[in-house]
Amino acid sequence: MKNKILVIDDEKMIREGLKKLLMLDDYEVLLGEDGIHGLEVIEKEHENIQVVILDIKMPRMDGMEVLQIIKKNYPEIEVIISTGHGAIETAVQALRFGAFDYTNKPIEYDELVLIIMRALDKQRVVREKQAAEDALRLSEEKYRTVVEQANDGIAIIKDGVFEYVSPPLGKILNYTVSELEGNSVMNNISSDSDYEFRNYMDSGFTGKSEIVFLNRDKEKIYIELSSGTIEYRGKEAYLVIFRDITERKLSEEKIRYLSFHDSLTGLYNRGYFEEEMKRLDTKRQLPISIIVGDVNGLKLSNDAFGHYIGDELLKAAAECIKKSCRKEDIISRWGGDEFVILLPTVTETNVQKVCDRIMNECEKYDELPFKISISLGEATKNDESQDLREILKTAEDKMYKNKLMSGKSMRNSIITSLKTTLYENSFETDEHSGRMIKLCKKFGKVLELSNSKIEELVAIATLHDIGKVAIPKEILSKPGKLTLEEMEQVKKHSEIGYRIAKSCPEISHLAEGILGHHERWDGEGYPNKLKGEKIPYESRIISILDSYDVMISDRPYKRKMNQKEAEKELKRCAGTQFDPCLVEKFLELLEEQSLLVS
């Protein structure tokens, strides 16, 4: 059941704003427009309201008067005062009238939440102590029924020894009751909490404490302890309530981790990095260097292989960076494909060495279908008067300059890497590509294409199957017939190749030619079922040349044809699969030059 909070404030913006924030934190929220309206709400809902957030200065009835009425009639409700006056006298007076705590306007929400949690904790402790006292006053049978069915564990501790242990506590620690009773509590305390628990005992178990216990399997169990003094067998002892908060603590640790870390790479996030910049920007840390890195080819990777491989690229880049840096360096994922590294006490010379190490680690990484490439820029703060943010900007500017200057070569390198992967994972070979280039040049001249068009045709021939890099290797290298599902995957390579070309400015003009090289003259091809002359001219040419070379070449899944058989197959498919005019001209070329490609 959710905790219910009543917000009484005559300012609508404050009421509604607090309601939205508190509901996000899983509280149920009621609203009072002023003091009188708030008291009307309490009269109807007082059994369900735990906390009231009360403004001091309101029309019709001020907060002090409302506070006194609440504490007189409903003392179990905790009241938190909010005041914009900032006068300590007002707050002290409110506390004297029974307010739990106060907060100044404008309200700091994080501070308010902590106060609410303390108020709820106070109510819970009161309830727990009351329940414990009531239980002790009951008969032995009733007392044991209550204790043994509680979710929390209960123990009576005297002189640091378990005098009594409830079954739920035994269950929490994975021991039988008899194994715990009569033994020192310290036997079950983790070394992490040894000092803290001794202090808690020395204080007479005052208040509450969070202690790490060990269960039978030596696993850490986080326990929240709250206690009260009792008389047990004629001597003073402590009735201690053990609440298992392990799940909550682990969740808090996870939230704390996620608040400072990037969920994909595990590196620090931008917010943490900016805080560390402020913390480490001291004279003692000079010289302090910054490296800014931008992963090249992320869009190409996403287009070719999907976002999963794009994510793997970012994680691999993060791993290469981590391997190249010290433990004390602050490595952060700054944005989508950007990383920033803060390196205290690192000179200009040494920061360049770090950059070199990162590049070397990227070069060695071989678990992706292409090489990792990162553009880097660095800068160093040597003087206390320099602004560290300007150093960051200088490093970023250098990175963008390097990316601009080497962008074309890096993209070409990635394309070359993709081609190499294609040759390794499929029946496509460098020899096939070489034959296709010769065929394109010779046929291009027959078709009286310009030199630039022939170069474009050659480029398409080289890259027409580049999209196959994203098709699973076991499909591409399968010696037998493909299943329908496998064939559907293979058919995606035209569109993938199109996206790869589009993501590289230098080859984007080839994209349409790559996309259409499996279209058919009769409109039954893929991916767009284009028909006749709607198919790009270059695609029609590549379709004939690629098919011809496959026909006369050995493949594990088929025997090669001889020259005459290949010519016959081209004639058969003219007008259905291939452009008939282009087939006629290509056959003339074969006849005139007696072209044999093996």
C-alpha cells in the first residue's frame, strides 16, 4: 500500500509540482488549497494520511494554527513545515508545536524527500516498538505467534550474545534457531561492519543501524537494526528487530552505479565526468591532460550490421581506451560516439603516448567484421590560470580537425576492411572482383561509356555484394542449397549495401547501382521489383557480368559451365532476368574477342 501525503499550500504551482514529483516516487498525494480546506481533507482521510507538507503563510487560516489542530486531533500524523520567510524563530516555534521538521522555500525536493523518509521511518519505528511491547505483554503462546509469523527477525541480545532468536531471523541468516542462540552476535557479522556493529553495541543499540551480516553460506545479508531496552530474566537486555534490506541495498547500489555510468559501455557518464573536472582542477594535479575521441564509422556499422553491432563497436572502442589508460584516469562516454578522458598529472608528451596506445589497441582488435577507428584530439593544462573547459574545447577542436583531414582515408579503410571480411566469410573472392573489373572495362568500351562512367561501373562491380558482410557466415559459406529463410536473409544484402554506400560520401553516388543489381528485366527481382528500363543502367550491366562470371567459375554448390553453356544460359534469360539488348551486345563481345574468364 502506498504512503499517502497531504500537501497544503495556497500556491497552485507548488501544490501541483510537488504532487507530480511525489507521485513519481510512488507516493499517493492529496492536495489542500489552504489551511481550512486541508483540515477538511484530513478529517475525511486522517486514517490513511502519514505525512502533511504544510505552508506557514496562507489566507483564511495560517500554517501555525493548522499545525496545532493537526497535532491535537491527529498526533500520529507527521507534519513538515515549509516556509518562505527563512526566519529561524518561525521554524523553532513550529517544532515546539509538534512539527517533525521544516524546509525553506524554494523547496529543495531531494531534501524534502529525505525528511519524508525520516518521518515515515519514525512512524514505522514507533509502530515496531509498540508492537514489540504489546507482544511482550501477551501470553507466551500469543507472543510467539506474532513473532514467528513476522517478516522481520527479532532477537533478544544481552552482553553481545543471542539470548532469543525468532524463526524468521534464523531463516534470514540460514541458520536454525538453536545454532544462533547462546552464541556471540559477532560470529555472524561481516568484517565490513565489524567496527560499526561494535560501536552500535557500545552505544546501547541506540537508534537504527545498517549492518552487514553473513549467512551460513558466507553471503552478505544487509540488515537494518532497530532496538529498544527491555528487562529479560531480571536483567537489562535489548530487543532488536532485524529487517532484511539486501534487495533494497543492491537496488540502491545499482541505481548509484547507473547514475554515474554509461549503461552500454560501463564507462563514466558525462555528468560524472563534469563533476570530476571540477574536483581535479587543482594545482596539485598539474599538468592535467584531456583526450577527446570520436568513433569513426558508427553510422556505417549501424546501416550495415544493425544497431547491435553498432553497440558492439562502441563497447569495443571503450575496451581499447580502458586498456590504454591508468586506473586513476577518468574515462567517460561523452555522447553517442564520443569519448573523453581526463588524465591528471600527464604531460603533453605522455598524453600523445596514450593516444598512440589507443590507436595500437584499436588496430589489434579483431573481434568485429571491420577495424576499429577512432579520431583523437588532445590538449594539456600546464598553468593554474588556464581554464580546463578551454583545454577540453581545444582537444575537441583537434579531434574534429583530425577527423576532417583523415575522414576519407578512414572511410576507405573501413570499406576495405569490409571487403576483406566479405572474402573471408563467403565464396566471393578477390579474383572474382578482379575479373569483374576487366569485364566492366571491356564491356564499358563496347557500350561507348565515358571514362568516368566506366570508372563508376568498375566501382559498383567492386562493391555490389558489399552488403553480404552483414549476412551470417554459415549462410554465405553453405555448400548446399539454401532454405527459404536463408535465401530471404541473403536477399537483404542489396539494401544493406545501399545503406553502406549512402553512409560514405565518396561512394554515395554508387548506391542506386548497388541496390538494383538483383532486379530482373521482368520485374520479378529484388528488393523493389523494378521492371525494364526502370532498373538503373549500371545495375543491368552488373547483373549480366556478375551472373556470367559465376556461371564460368567453380563454386562449392555448383559446377562451372563452359563458354558455350554460359552463352546459352544468357540467351535463355534475356528478356526475363536480363536486359535483352545488353545481353545481345555482351554476346557479340564474347564472340568477337573470344573472351574466356576462368
